[in-house]
Amino acid sequence: MINNNKKAFKFHGSEVENIIIRYVVRQYDKPGIVEIEEFDALKNPEPCETINVQVVADFVTLTFYRKESENSIIRRELIPSHAIERIWVKG
């Protein structure tokens, strides 16, 4: 069961206060149109215990854990590195 207490946010496994990622999303049905999206860990509604963000090779990986100690993953999101505009990590 997911704990309703404060979520933990981690950047490469180290606990931080918040992570904000700003990235570009291309609209393939509308050539030349791009949108700026933002992932803000504090504002994320996903019911989970931990959100871990890692920059690995060509992707920024967001992993949402139901229970991190049991490696119980709810889902993963991959954002291509070339789409990233900025990553803010508040320690």
C-alpha cells in the first residue's frame, strides 16, 4: 500500500527537495510546432513513495516507485536528452 505521507524525490539516488525538468515536445501532426512541457516532482499527482530521476546516456529516466525498498516500480518515463532544456535540482 502506498504511504500517504510526503513523497521522496531522488536525483541519481540522492534525496533532494524537488526536481523540475523543462523539455520540448514536438507535435508530429503539426510540423514545425513545438511545446514546452515541465515536470515538477512536487506537483506530480502520481500516488507513489519515491520518484527517482537519472540522466543516463541519451535519456532522462523518471522512475516512480510504489515501494522503493522492494524495487516495486509503478512506471518509468523516458525523456530524450536532446529534448531537455533545463533540469533544476533543489537540494
